[in-house]
Amino acid sequence: MSKKAIVLDANILIRAVLGRRVRELIVDSAEVIQFFAPDVAYADARKYLPS
């Protein structure tokens, strides 16, 4: 059976870094869902996250 896939945007990446719930959802779902994020989402998240 193939995994489902979800594309994450910068807002979700930021929430995963700063929060707990989104990170937990991603970690708990990693075995059944593939997560992808475009380079632009990572770049945008880096721009708004504190160093």
C-alpha cells in the first residue's frame, strides 16, 4: 500500500518548530504519510523564525 502525501507550507513548518502539537502530529503520522515541503517554504520559514 502506498503512503498518502501532504505538502507542507511555511506556516506549518513554523508551527512545527515553535509549537508542540503540529510537531507531534507530523512525528506520529510519519509512518503512514509522506511529508514534503518545497524549498521556498523552507526559505520563507527561515526568514520568519528567530535565529
